[in-house]
Amino acid sequence: ILVNNAGIYFSKPALLLSEEDWDKMLSVNLKGQFLCAQRAAREMAKNKWGRIINIASVASGQTGIGIAGGAHYTASKGGIIGMSETLAIEWAPLGITVNVIGPGAIDTPMVGAAQIPKAAFDAMISRIPLNRMGRPEEISATVVFLASDEASYVTGATFFVDGG
């Protein structure tokens, strides 16, 4: 079982993004997940069984949800969904499922490090139908399901755990 949960985030308006900024974001968030998945799948294929769960973001595939200053981030996380759908097709005959979790606003140190101004934070929460941030255990419960035998018929899917 591989849970690909590495990621970075830093905000920068698109007109100010350097090629180095772009490459750093995509290298960690997308390339890193691909290389880990590829390495794990090679081992999983030997057993004809495996689970790969890639972590993306609600900002990667939901219409109308973008992040000002996050073009590089949303591109990297959107790439994870497309990559995962392709890997799911390619690796299904090997007994490997590949799925994605797209968390919304989750109460983690990464969110705290983003130093979101209070007004922006309050506006973000107000757009969540459940009117709160998610908890890490709400993501981990989805991971446990996707890693289980109960999810053996689930591959190429994206689960947005985002409070609605």
C-alpha cells in the first residue's frame, strides 16, 4: 500500500512566478508522486496486488475552485488526478488500484503555515456547506477504505473530502 501524501504550497501571483517556482512545485507535488507510484507498482505487480492512494486537493478538480496565487499548485494537483486515472487503467491488469483523495480545507500544520489572513480564512469557511475545516482523521478514514479489500472494485476514482 502506498499513500502518496508529499506536497508543498507557497502562494505567488502567476505573473510573478518564475520557471524555478513552477518547476519546484511540480517536481515535489506531481513528479514525486509519479516516481513513488512507479517504484511501488513494480513491487506490487510481483504480488498481483496493490493499492496506491494519491493525495491531491479540492483545488485540483472542482469547477469554480481555484486559488489566487496558486496556478502552479492547482496545476500540480490537477495533474495528479489525470495521472492517477491513467495509471489506474494501465495497472488494473496487474491487480493494482490507483485512486485519489482531494482534501478540502483540513486543519493541518500546512494550512497554518500558509498564514491566511483572518478575513480570507472566514470567507473560505463560509463557502464550505458544513461550515468548518475538516479533521485529518476524516482523510485517514478515506485512506483506510481505499486501502481495504472493500475497495477492490474502485480504481481511477477521486474522492473529494471537502465538507461539501
